[in-house]
Amino acid sequence: MADKDVDSITGTETTGHEWDGIKELNTPLPKWWLYTFYATIIWGLGYYILYPAWPWLSGYTLGVLGYSSRAQFVETMAAVDEGRVGWINKFEQLELTEIAEDPELLQYAMAGGRSIFAENCAPCHGSNGAGAPAYPVLVDDDWLWGGTLEDIHTTVMYGVRGDHDEARYSEMPAFGVDELLEPDQISAVADYVLSLSGSGTVNEDGKVIFEEQCIACHGEDAKGVTDLGGPNLTDQIWLYGGTKEDIVAQITTPRHGVMPPMGARLDDAEVKQVTIYVHSLGGGQ
Ligand code: HEC
Ligand code: HEC
């Protein structure tokens, strides 16, 4: 190894290493860099003393501040819960209309309702209530069971044709299977139903059958009877499809839509929030 000497061009000492005539300069670290480095070491030592740091077999050094991220988490959650209790109490005590008229509560209900809906209702009613065949759209103002806050609340709480005593209930008779009407009568009344929403001409035989057999649940004007869940047949909004085959099928072997009582799964405050959310989706009455 060559001796250390001073490089004649830069005036800097060399390290004494030399490869093929190339010598390495021993440039000192900049002072600012060195002191920052020492400062970080001291800072780091401070952390070891103040905070939990070194693990050992059955635990770790706790640090003189006694800090614990778990304790902090528990504390934060307790504060959040305490805040929630205040809201929930209000939701439990106030009427739906009172909640809907209070801007702050309304905002809370909308945010809560949206996530409750996404989790509990969207699998059947589609995301944001867009509906699906046999599952009603909740963003229009066409209601099977009524679209006031109170109506929606009852539907959500107890469900439809499910196993709750207060579930909404009605059943369209099976006119075909139970031989209440002949196939040609079913065809005639289906034509009449189509004409109600503007397709085809009025079938006079069908009209007579409709007046005898159908208006009890679908209304004299065929615009629906919400007490019985009888759909409006004049608006081109179809639960089970609007072709002649679909309508004949419904008259022959009707389907009876079932919605579970959501009150069994959600608490009172949650049912109120999701009710207000659905009511606001577009078609609330
Ligand atoms: C398992 C599927 C299912 C789930 C989950 C479900 N629904 Fe329904 N819902 C239905 C069906 C089916 C109907 C139509 C019942 C009928 O044919 O009368 C319905 C009807 C409704 C109606 C009445 C619509 C009208 O036109 O009157 C409302 C409101 C409603 N659901 C809201 C909700 C909300 C809010 C939730 C979540 C908290 C929810 N539903 C969860 C299947 C479901
Ligand atoms: C006892 C009450 C009742 C009577 C009577 C009744 N319906 Fe219905 N109807 C309903 C109900 C309730 C529904 C909705 C079923 C559901 O939500 O699953 C329905 C649904 C329908 C639908 C499907 C609507 C859609 O949006 O897809 C058609 C079409 C229909 N009825 C036609 C008739 C005709 C025609 C008659 C007479 C021959 C008749 N109904 C008699 C209760 C009745």
C-alpha cells in the first residue's frame, strides 16, 4: 500500500489507496452533514427513552411517557361512540318528519342511510336503488306500498309478505292456474292492461273483466292501490315485465314479491336513517 500523501492538484490528502495510478482523495464529510447525523442519533436515543422501543422475550421497553397506540385507539373509539350515542338518541326520540326538517340530522341520516343501503338493500334493489327485475326501483315516484316517510318506514321495518306479523300483505289471485278465468279471457284482459299504458287498442271484453276482477287491487283508474300493494298499471313501469307474455304470465300464475323485515336486522335509528335516504332518492311523497 502506498503512503498517504497530498494530491498536488486539489491539495487534499489521499486515503493511500491506489489503483492503476488513480488515487482516492480523502475528502472530509461536510460539517453540516456530520452534525445533522449526530443530532439524529441523539434524537433517536430520545425516542428509545420516551417511547416503547426494544422488544424482549415477554414484552418490550415501555418508555417513560407510558404511550400505547392501543390505549390511544380505545380512547378515540370511546369518544366516537359517545358522539354517536347523542345522535342515536335523537334518532330514536324524534319523529321522521322532525329529523327530515333538521338540516344537521338530515345530513347525518343521508350519510348513514347511504351506507346502510349499500350494505343491506343494494343486493336486491340495485346500487342507489336502481332496481332489478322483480325488485322495485326506489328512485322513481311509483310506489307499490306508498312513498311517504311513514309508508316507507313501515315497508322497511316489517317487510313484504315475509314472516313478520305486521308485514305488508296481499296476494293477487292465480286467475289461470285456479281457473278463475279462461285463457281467452286472460288474453283479452292482458290486451286491455297493455292499452292502459298506451300500447294497442282498448279490448272491450278485457275492460269488462278488468272492472269485475282487477280494480279491487289495481284501482278503478288502474293507478294502483297502495294499501294492497297493487301496482299502477298505467305508467309503463313494470315489476315483472311489460310484454303481453309477461302480463299473461302474471295473471295466470302471479308472483308474490317478498321482502324480509329489515327491522329484524337494523336498529330503530338505522331504519329511520335508511328510510329518510330512500325517501330522498327522488320519488318521496
Ligand atoms: C331480499 C331482497 C330485499 C332486500 C334485502 C330489501 N328489499 Fe326492499 N323490496 C324487495 C322486494 C321483492 C320488494 C317488492 C315487494 C312487492 O312485490 O310488493 C321490496 C319493496 C321495497 C319497498 C317498497 C317499494 C314500493 O314501491 O312501495 C321499499 C321502500 C323497500 N323495499 C326498501 C328497502 C330497503 C330500504 C331495504 C334495506 C334496508 C330493502 N328494501 C331491502 C326486496 C328486498
Ligand atoms: C287481491 C289483489 C289483486 C287482484 C284482484 C289483482 N291483482 Fe294484479 N297484482 C296485485 C299485486 C299485489 C301485484 C304485485 C305483486 C308483487 O308485488 O309481487 C299485482 C301485479 C300485477 C301485474 C304485474 C305488474 C308489474 O308491474 O309487473 C299485473 C299485470 C297485474 N297484476 C294484472 C292484474 C289483472 C289483469 C287482474 C285482474 C284479472 C289483477 N291483476 C287482479 C294484486 C291483485
